[in-house]
Amino acid sequence: MLKPLKPQERIRVRDKFFSLYISKERIDETVSGIARLIDHDYAGKTPLLLCILNGAFIFASDLVRKLETPCEISFVKYSSYHGMESSGKINRLIGLSENIRSRDVIIVEDIVDTGNTMAKLLDDLKQFEPSSLRIACFCFKKEAFRENFAIDYCGLVIPDLFVVGYGLDYDGSGRNFPDIYQLDKTLL
Ligand code: IMP
């Protein structure tokens, strides 16, 4: 029988060290709590979960498996490309294949930091006139938040730390750790 992997206290991702911050057990309890709230609020409905790639893929896959409410899931992401405009970088929402008009949409995001990304996403999605639009977010850096939208289902409020694991990356790496780690500043 396969033994569960023992969480490492300290990990290295690329050129940085990180220390264990949120255990996978705590993550599991947190996701279960969010699922129970959604089950309660969406009884009799079939919400469409919109997973924001790349970071939210693990959270979204755990969340859908804990939901008792029938639901659908779809995946979107922001692409950035350099257009002809002088402004340079343009972020465009790609992958929205479902018609979300009149649907109960729940955005599933890994982390809200300043909130800029989510504020833009809310604007982009509202123009498709969903019947309701809510946010489920695993981590929320309340101290860094600069916007004024509400997070309907918030997993954990964390300080303004840089974290990796459970889908969150440092320069593309570290998403696969089952626990969440914080940047170890003492080792820099
Ligand atoms: P915001 O627009 O400032 O809210 O940033 C949101 C995005 O930044 C998230 O979707 C993540 O991709 C990324 N991000 C913010 N904080 C962290 C972190 O601590 N670790 C990894 N990615 C982060």
C-alpha cells in the first residue's frame, strides 16, 4: 500500500526556499467548508464553476468533488500578448466556450492579492449577463487588497506573504506541492 508522503518542512523552488505554512489537512477542511456553503446557497440550481487557470486548477478539482449540488465546470484564462497599440501588453480572456447568459456563475480562483485580476474578470464577465456572479477564492491577502468587490466564499485570509503549492506557483514551479509554503525570507 502506498504511504502518504510526509510533508517537508522546508522546500526549494528554483532559487528560493519556502517553509510549510498551511497543511493539506487544513486545506481539505477549508475546501469542505466552502463546498457546504455553496451546497446550501445553490440548492435546486446548477451553478457553472469557472476555474481561472492556471493557479485554480487544483482547488477547483477538489471543490467540485466535494459539492453535492449538481454543477458544471469550465476553464478560462487570461492571455497576454503584445498588440500593435502603444499600450503594449493586453490581457484577453480566453476559453469561455459556454454561454453564461442567465447562468449562476461561480468564479473559482486560487488567490486574491491586490484584487486587480478579479476586478477585471468581473467586468469582463458581467457583459455576458449571467443571472448571478459570485467568487470562491481559496486564499485572500486582505492587507494587499485594493479593490472593493466582495468575496462570497473565502477560504483563508492570509497576511501579505508570497506562497506556493496547492496550485500556486513561483515562476511556473511549485504548483504540485499538496501543502502551501511561504517564502522563507530568513534564507535570502
Ligand atoms: P492580484 O491581481 O494582485 O489579485 O493577483 C492575483 C494573481 O497573482 C493570482 O491569480 C496569482 O496568479 C498571483 N499571485 C498573487 N499572490 C501570489 C502568491 O503569493 N503566490 C503565487 N501567486 C500569487
